[in-house]
Amino acid sequence: MSTSHASPDREAQGHTLGHALQLARETLPPMHPAGRPFVLGGAVATLALRKVSKRLGLLAGLGTLATAAFFREPRRVPPARDGLVLAAADGLVSLIEEAVPPAELGLPDEPRMRVSVFLSVFDVHVQRAPATGKVERVAYRPGKFLSADLDKASDENERNSVLLRTDDGHELVVVQIAGLVARRIVCQVGEGDQVAAGSTYGIIRFGSRVDTYLPPGSRVLVGKGQRTIGGETPIAEFPSGRG
């Protein structure tokens, strides 16, 4: 009875191919489920337009690739250190100021430190939980579609607010705000859900802003004009003791 063995060259080729596929998976980020219908529609349009004109097909293909890039959801690794408030989004810190949280959450009418992150159309547009905890309230409010980098966008634009109670008892508010081009806010969590720091909880299409309201006594760790990485960049330290 003979036993066949793969040749060393074939084994090396298989290892090289497997390594290349692993690198590709790590380099090319996965896509958020909300983007699949858009990318599928773009692919169908690309195939249809190619039959009419190769140039139109090429343009449609490039548009489909750009759409897939917009909906990317890269893997993020939160810091191991406790007591941090993480950025809920990729983007640019546009405002750091005291403001009253959205009225629809039913919180006391008292100002809290707010860190606002503006997302351009080139940024990753998924939102991530700023800390581990339980979702206590979710409130959507329709509104305008002003440019998200304006101060009044927090008050006048369409928004979705999430009240999060951390495992340490601190209270955080994260608000997804639609922008000039954005026409759809997606929130994947509901009241009573448990979320882990850095986990994806929603997405905004296309161009937007995310506000994080900090517990009183928190220490802000970022400055205006600084870029953040959602789920990784610490934007504040929680105050000592329970919130």
C-alpha cells in the first residue's frame, strides 16, 4: 500500500498562498452590513453599463469601489487601561465645550462637557461604543441637514441619542448627528443591550458628526483639531468614584 505525500514545493506554495490571503483579509477591512445593498446595486449597474459603454462601466465600477470604501468597518483594538472614554468615531475634534444633553433623553437640564467629532466623507463612518456598559435609553429626533461642522448642528440637525451606563456606574451620552449630505442614521442597539468598548453600534450616511457628553468631573484628553480613531483614541478619563 503506497502513501502519497505532497512535495515540499507544493507545501511551500500552499503556505505562501495562505499567508497572502491572510494578509489580504487583514489589509482590506470588512464592510458594514448597511453598505451591502448599495455595493450590490453598484455592481449590477456596473455590469449593465459595461454593455452600453466601457467608459460608463469603468466609472460605475469606481463609484462602487468608493461606496464599499465608505462602508468599511476596520477592526479596532481598545486600550487595555480602565477608566477611559474612547472616541465613538473616526474624524476631527471640532468642538470641546459645555452643553446640555439632548432633551429627548430626559436628563437634568445641566451642562456637561461635550466633545464633538466631525466626520468627512473620507472617514470611517461606523460609530463605536465609548465604554463598556448597558444602554439605558435610545432616542431619535428628526431635524435639519445643516453642515455637521456648524455649532448649531447639534441642536437643529437630525440625530439619534444613546444614554449609556458604564459598568462602573458612569453616565455617558453619545449622539449621532446627520450632516449636509447625510440622510440616514442607523442605530443597531436598543434599551437594555450590553455593549463592549470599541464595538460598533451604528453608522451614519454620508458625512456627519458624533457628540459625546462626559460625566461631570471627567478630564478631557484631546484637543480641538486632533484626529481620533473610533474605538481606540481615549478622549477623556472618567472622574474618580461612581458617576
